[in-house]
Amino acid sequence: MSKVKVAGVGMIPFTKPGQSDDYATMGEKAARIAIEDAGISYSEIGQVYVGYVYGDSTAGQAAVYGLGMTGVPVFNVNNNCATGSSALFLARQAVASGMVECALALGFEQMVPGALGATFTDRPNPMKRMFKEMANLQGVDKQAPGAAQYFGGAGREYAEQYGTRDETFAKIAEKARKHAANNPYAVFRNQLSVEEIMASPHIYGPLTRYQCCPPTCGAAAAVICSEAFANKHGLNNAITIKAQAMTTDYASTLEDHSMRKLIGFDMAKAAADQVYEQAGVGPEDIQVVELHDCFTANELLTYEALSLTPEGTAEKFIWDGDNTYGGRVVTNPSGGLLSKGHPLGATGLAQCTELVWQLRGDAGDRQVAGARHGLQHNLGLGGACVVTLYSNE
């Protein structure tokens, strides 16, 4: 298994639905930026992995054909909100195995306004088991968005066990807005106080409107290559993927009768533990993290799943400022899904892009000083979780 590098990254500014180009145009733009960033040509790409959730089959080809029609294998990937990092995982795996020297991972999403919902109503919903368990644990609120009930319920369960204040969840959203203010790619860059966040309409559990990520359109991409390919082409700015793991649901997701387990806590913890073991790097060695903050509740829970802070201590971690600049580890310097936006297929590759910029020292006003190791966490219900560790060492 050869050492794998991220040779180039690229993304376009994320936008609200109805304000973006079509998915093929967005995808082509992001891919072109990443290839130009790598300093290679599209003809040198050996395989392409394209992630999106809402779209027809071969939408990936529609996006990359604008770069050229080279006969290269193109694989279309759909894994709910972990789609982008699933495409990244496959591209990294293809390079690590020696199948190709260079691969492209691309993600995009052209979304519509409003909460996520089922697209196909004439067949079983893949979340059927999870929905039944959620209904058994906390009932169903027909007025609240489905995803907010899962994550809001998990946050409420945690708060009931540890006495966590509602303001603590809002504090995460406040941080997201502060970070996004320095990110020209983010949808929401205006500042909000904890009080303003708490005063926004209540959604579910501890969640208010400003604690839920918005439907977003956008695209991001990464060029993945072997160390030999990077050396051959003089790609001196490449960042190493030091370790990566992908997990799906364990029996505990349903059998432990916990909302936290239902929304992927065990998936995330197992993937992170595998990555730390592979890399020989611990959470204390991480300076910057991009994690899946689709709701503030999930960011709080993920601090503990990634072992950034011991179980039951997330509230102190937040109020001590250990999750931001000047603290122990900067989480979501991009503004995260809450403020940067969450175009489902693009999110995992936007996280990759941000961490590569951070480890290169190219993040501008949001640069994390002395960043050597960056950790990425991307999760999708139903379920999948990908955790990736990057290094500039």
C-alpha cells in the first residue's frame, strides 16, 4: 500500500438553493480548480469518483465530460451525507492499492429549499429501521423536520444525562458564525450571539433554527495521487493522507436503544479509533478538525466520539473555548455545515479542501497557527461514517 497524497483541491462558493449554477457546471468548475491546483492535466487522472445524493445516474459523467472525454472510468457514489468522503475514500483506496497513480474525487449537490425528505415513496425507505427505533424511543413530531428529530433527540438525551444547558448547544452555532465570517465560500457569514440563536424558532429538543444546517448548493473536489506520482511531477505542496477509516452501523445502533447510538456515535468512535491506531497519532496531536456539524447537537456529541474531550465533558470543553482559536483544537474553522453550508455530496470534499488549505498554511484569516495534523469526520444516517487524518509532516 503506497503513501497517498492530496495533490490539489478546489471548491466553489456555496449558495442557497436557486442561486447556483446547475450541478454539472458546479462540478466541472470545482474539478477544474482542483486539477489546476495540482498542476496536472485531466488526461493524467486514472479514475474518477463522483458523489451526489440527489441526481440521476451518470450525473458524474455529465460533470467531468466538460473537462474532457478520455474514456476514464467514472464511478457515481451515493451514501447520504457521507457521500463526498465516500468518494474520497474510494479514490484514496484506488491509489493506495496501486490500481492507479492518480484519481479525482468530486462531490456536488443541487438542492431545493426546505428540510430533507423522501424522494421515492413507492418503495421501502432505507431509514425504515432507524425511524421505527426513533419512534419507539421518543415518538414522532409531525411538525418537526425528520433529521432534526434524530439529532435533536440525541442532544436531548445527552443533556438529560449530563445536565447540559440549552445555551451550550447555541454556543456552538455562535462559534460557527464567527469562523465563517472569514470564509468567502460560506453561505452564512453574519455574526449571531447566543441570545439571538436561542431566540430563533424552536425546532426540536435543544435545537433552534440557527442550530440547523441549511439546504445548500455547491461542489468541491480533490486530486489524490501516490507519493511516486507527486515526486515525479514535482508536486511539493501535496498533503499526506496519513490514515483513513470508513464504518457503517453496528448492532448497537438499534440494540442499545439510545438516540446517540442511533445517529452514529458508535460509527464515528470506531472510525476515529481506527484512524488513530493506523496513524500512531492521538487526539492530543490534532490541531484542526472539520467535523459533521449538521446540527449543533451532533458537533457536541462528536467531540466525545473523536476523543477530543472525555465523555461527559463536552460542555466544559465548549465554554472553556477549547474548540476554537486559542483553545486546544480548532473545530470547523470553515464555519462547518452550520454556516458554510451542507450540499450533501460536496460536504466531505469541502472538509478535505479546508484541511488541505490549513495544513499548507493557505487558509488566510482563518489559518490555524502551527497546524500539522488535521482530522476530518463526515457522517451519514442509514449509515456511513468516514474519518480521515491529514498531515503535512
